[in-house]
Amino acid sequence: MDTNGVRLFVLAAEMLNISSAGRRLGLAPSVASARLSKLEVQLGADLFHRSTRKVSLSIEGEEFLPFAREIIAQENAAYAALGYGNSVVSGTLRFAASSTFVQRFIAPILPEFLERYPGVNVELKLSDTQVSLIEGGFDLALRNYAVEDSSLIGRKLADDKRVLCASPSYLKKYGVPEKPEDLVAHQLLAFINSKPRKLISASDQTTYQFPPSNSKSRVTCDDGASMRIAAKAGVGICMSSIWNIQAEILQGSLVRVLPGYYIDDQSAIWLVYPKSNVLTSKVRVFIDYLIEKIGSPPIWEH
């Protein structure tokens, strides 16, 4: 149903003048008359009695009027929820993200966001395990890998450089690996169900694999913060994003392992939302805020 025609009908019913109602909406009298006629055809009923002297509502028009007003009210409410026609951004933003990333970088900056946008509430679903945006009904999610799902749209927040690291105490006890082949003899920590990553020599571009195919991880988990804590405690060697361990690297509680090699998986930190969703004002301002505070360049590189 053409809601523009419904809006014209409500105004014409209140003014009992189709031409005047049309002019109020910026329509020429002939256009307004044609639009109402089209609505009547769609409904299969005459909404007005027309004569050369006056216009009055038909019985069908009187019956349809309260429903027409409700249609317009619902349309106005829908646009308001999306932020159109209203300078105040409002609504509840459902955001799915890595618990580790949120703890380090997003939770500390939430107060300023909430103060900047007092009409927005934030509902956080925190897990380092991937969740379905569409099935879960989320407005936005943070993903730290290459976005491959064709049903999602992504905006890059920052690069996601990954390195191998371990604690000084672990390396003192088990020795420092000098080449990728040495990793087979070490205790490894790995993320549950993670795919092997390319480990490439910076000097000659020789490619290896982490974890090595002939090794078995002693510990696996699905939480980046726990992996960082375990590595600091001396459990073993792990692969981690720089953003997760930068503070520990600077403090010396974790050190790079095989610094002459780098992980190449073309991953990045993305803010993604379903293609089927309208990019609402609450989502748009949150994306812009995170990029302002965290990305370009990433806060962990400051």
C-alpha cells in the first residue's frame, strides 16, 4: 500500500478538501486527485463522495480513516526509531564482540559514548566464539578475521597483526626456539577450532605453519584473555594479536618468539552488520565512535 497516498487521504479527510490537502503536501491538484484514485483502486472502495461543490467521506472512508491514521502513526514511529526526522539518536544497540577486545578497549570508553548519546542503550554479547548476527538479532558485531560471509557488510576498524609469544620464565626453562622446526619440541597454546596460520620468514619468505602439523597443543581455550594470562604464567608458546598482548610486551612479562617470522592470514578487525539491515543512526554513530577512539592508527600503537 502506498503510504504517501494514505497520508494524503488522512489530510484530505480532515480538511475535506483534496486540492488543499495536496498543496499541503506539495502536490498539484491533479496529482493529488490521481493519487487518491489510485489508493481507492487498491482498496477496492470509494473513500470520498465528490461533487463540484464539496467533498465528503463515504461510509468506507469513515471506516478506513482510523486505520489510515494508525498506518501513518506507525510509519512515523518507524522512521523515528531509525533516527530520521529526529536529531536525537536513540534505541538499544545489540553488539556482539570479543570479550577480550571489549575488556581492553571498548568498556573503558563506553562512558563517553553514553554521555554523548544519552538516548542510546548498549546491550553487549561478549564471547571470543563467533555468534550469528542474523539469528541472534544483533545490530553490529566485531570480528577479527577476514570477512567472508556474503550476507554481512564490514567496515575495517584496524589491522590485526599476530605474533608468537611466551613468558621469560617459560623460555628460561624450555629454551628459546631459533627456527620454526623447534616449535615441535615446545608446549603450545592454541585457540579451540582455529585454523593453522602461515608463518613466513621475513628474510627469504619461506612459509611454515603454526601450529606445526606434527605438533599437539598442550592447552586449548576459546578466550583470548585467558590465553594471555596462561602464557604469562609460563604455560607455553601461543599466537596472539598484538592488541591483546602489547601492554605485556612493553612490560616484559611476555616476549616475542621467532621475531624474524610473521603470521600472514590477511585478517583485520572489522565492524560488521547484516546486509538486510538498514544502517540505523545508533549503529552509524557507534561505528564512527569506535573508529574515532580505537582505529586510524590503532590505539595500541600509540
